[in-house]
Amino acid sequence: MTMKKILLAAVSGALFLGCSSDKTVVNGRIEGYNGEFTEFFLPDSTVEGGFREIVVEVNEDGTFTAEFDLPESYYDAPFFVDKFMFRTCIEKGKTYEAWFDVTKPGVETGFGFTGEGAAENEFTRDWWNGFGLANLFISEYCDEVSDFASYKAAIRSQADVFRARLDTVGNAGFTAYYAPLIDKAVDSYSIYYPYVAARNGLDAFADKDFQVYREEDICASMSDREYADFFNSVASMIAGTYTDMDLLEVVRIGEKTTSDPSRNNFAMTSLLTTYMNYGGQTNLKAAYDYYKSVCKDPNYVSQVDNIYKSTSVLVKGAAAPEIEFTDADGKTYTLSDFKGKALYVDMWASWCGPCCEEIPYLAELYRELGPDSDIRCISISIDENRQDWVNKLAEENAEWPQFIVTAKGQEQVAGDYNIRSIPRFMLFDAGGRIVTVNAPRPSTPDIRTILEDLLK
């Protein structure tokens, strides 16, 4: 499975309804279309790799008709127009009229369906751009959390809104898919509370309402497999949202997840390994030492040990491991070739929507820094298909240096840097030493000042 498919696996879902020869048809119009590559990217266990990529041929005026056989209905069907990912719903054997707007970079709510499927697609649009994405929920409702009762009330309020909308849609298959997702969101977001509270200077375990909730232990009825899947998603969300959180605090919270020590061992292991995979470094040594003093399960400890060995060499001030890459002409470089100035590195790929959303922000940063800046910007693609990268460069016309990893570079990125998700931005000082392997994105407000402060 390619890295593209691995990273997109987490954003797609399907409900199997059996097979027939009924055609599914999508008649669409893309506002602002300028020749971008367009496709549906759908999970499908019947094809090699587990994904069905349905390329959509679009006319110069942005109109298209996509007609295809689906083995199942897809209640979460990602529709890609270059860097845009629209979360749609397409059911087997139905005909749709749709429009998509790609004139506003980073805005993936700009689409709609008329007639058949309109209510379902309004729901998917709002769900996956709001309550259905935990980082969006947290950013909107959790910055000023005061206690568990108010936090839980905010969760329930949003969940009730979407449950009511499901009733209004009145589609049994659609409801069967999304109702469990709403329930899972309520459970997941509730378990996030200790981490959200810690970010707000609160001690969740001193909150009586949270203590009552914790003692109810919503995970008790789960099988070990269900619990592992559930908590791994929790760990990914926490690590992805709060990458700079103190890892010792993270591990100590994980230790209190349930009343079952074995499951808490799993929670701590999942949190620590996920954080390290995301580039989390804050207080890593103390967290690792504490984890080892608490968790005595050799299988869990070996997992953490293996990742820690590679992650611990990526601390601030360490010499940056090399990455081998080439330019469009095939000339080979490594990171050492860029010593002399601080280096802000963009790890990306042409197929990665969030990566492409950062391009205009990186372009703005590059222009703001100017040629005399002490900070140099470069982008390194991990595309496996070089031509896809070349085509994307031609489309974006980026002004700053662009490179693509070699086969050796792919191994270095995955092995030496332990990068499992992109986009990833890294910052190195003029001597080629690590400042951070998880630098803020270009879209971060006041990014230039932040980078300059990190280099002091």
C-alpha cells in the first residue's frame, strides 16, 4: 500500500450493501476549475491495495459526468480536486447533481448537491468540517474549558444537533453509518478531557464530575481489540492536536485512563509511541523513564524502546540525520548542502491535500523572508511517482527550491526521522543541528516571528 493510501485510509468509510449492476452517476460543476486532477478515492476490499480510485474527466468549463459501478454505497466518499478534499455521500445506483468551489484555498465546505442526496451531503459536509473532526471541535469549544460539566454539556449539545439532523434526513443506511460515529465522538471527546484540561491549567482528576465519569468506565464493555482501536484513535487525536504537550504529563494522564492497570499500560504505550511518531519531544526523556518505571509489560516496553531509540536522536541540538533528494534536473543533494543558513523544511507530497493547502502560505512566508534572510525555505516531496511531482510543480509554479527524495531518502524519512504522516515541517539551525522536527506550519499566524524565536 502506498503512503497516500495509508494516510487516506483514516478518512474514508463504507457500508456494504451487496452488489448489483446499477450505475451511479454524478453530474457536477467545479467553479474555478483549471485543469486540476480530480477523483473519488474510495475504500474497496475487492481491489488490490484496498482502495478504488475513480478518476473523473472534467471539461474545460468545469462540468463533468461521472458514471460508474459501485460495489457498495459510500456515506463518506472523499472527492479530490487537486488539494481540495470534499467529503461527500454517494449511494449505489443513484444519480446526483452537484457543484464544487475551488476558488478559495483551504475551504472544503464549498460544495453542495441539489435534488437527490442533498440532505445527506449537507450532513457529511457539516459533520466532517465540524463536530466530526475532533481538532475542529477542540479548537472551537475547548480553549476556555472551566470544568468537566460544561465541557460535557458542549459535547452533548453538538451531538444532539447531528442526531436530530439524521432523523430529518430519514435515510436508514445513512443513519446506520453515522449514528455510531456520533456515539463514538461523544465517548472520544469525553476521554480527551484530562488533556484538554491540562492545556488550560486544570487538573481533571480533581474535578468531581470527571471522577464520577471515569469510575463509570465507558471502555469496560469493550473487547481488548475494540479498546485498542478506540484508544489508538484517541492517542492520534491528542498527539496530532497537542504535539508540544509535556510528555511526562501525557503519560501520567494515560496511567489513569481506566481502573484496569493492563489497559492503562496500553493507553500509556499508545500515547507515547504516537507522540514520538508525530515528532513530540517535550520532556521526552522524563516521560520515557517514568513509563519504564510503571509499565512492566515486555511487549509494550519493547514497542516504546524501538521508537525511542530513533526518536531520542532527534532532540534539539542534535546533528540532523541526512536525507538524500534530487532537484527537477536530477542533481542529488543532502541536508548538509544547505548549512550556513537556518533551514525550514517542508515534507510533503502532491497527493496530500493538507500539504497542498500550505503551499500559498509557504509562498507568502518565502516572499516575506526575502533573499537576505537567515532562514532558507525548501520543500522535499516524498512522492513515489516523480511525474506527479513534476506536474504539481508546473501547476503551482513555486518560487522556492523544490526537491524529491530518492529511494534512499524515502528510507531515511521513514527510518531516521520516523515520519508517518505529512505535512511535516522541520527547522534546522545554520550548523545543521535540529531545532525541532515538528515545526509550526506556514499557515500558523505570525509564523516568521515564531521561527525566528525558535532559532534564538
